[in-house]
Amino acid sequence: MPVRAVTRNYGQSPKKVRRVLGLIRGKKVSEAQAILRFLPSPSAKAVLKTLESAIANAEHNQMMVPDALRIVSAYADDGPRLKRARPQARGRISPILKRTCHITIVVDEEE
């Protein structure tokens, strides 16, 4: 039975987080943790935290063994955007969209 963990309203654009998620999708949990620990990206820390939450959910709620877990799916969806404005010449403004995302990681036991 798949187990998931979600981090909501993470303050980075989904496009930047998806680059990190593409590296760990389909891998064993121990291998994915090793990859994320050594990535210089700031979003790798948030993805690692979400992955460890999914592992803890599987271990405590479903009594799964952490060594036998594999990442089934990992994705980042759009979250709410903070809308700001920047003044421009001649009395105009240009919008600034501060994007956020929801990180979801689903793990399941290997067969």
C-alpha cells in the first residue's frame, strides 16, 4: 500500500523543485537520501525532509521496513502565488509573482 508525504507552500518555484525530484524518482529510499544530501540545491533540503517524512509515515503507520522502500512517484504542483508589484517608468507597474509549490513523495515496498 503506497504511503505519501506532502510539504505544502514551499517557497520556491515548482520548476526548480522538479529538477531535484527527477533525480530521485524510481530509486530506492537509501540511494535517494544519499543523492539529496550531497546536492547543492536549496530545494534538495526540502525534498529530503519530505522524503524522511514519507519514510516515517510508512514505518510507523503501515509497519513497513524502511530498507525495502522505493519511491513510486515524486512531483511538485503549483501552490499559491504571492502577487507583488514593481514600479516602472512613466507611472506604470510590472507584476512580480513569487511562486510556491506543494511537494509530494509517494513510497511503497519493493516486490
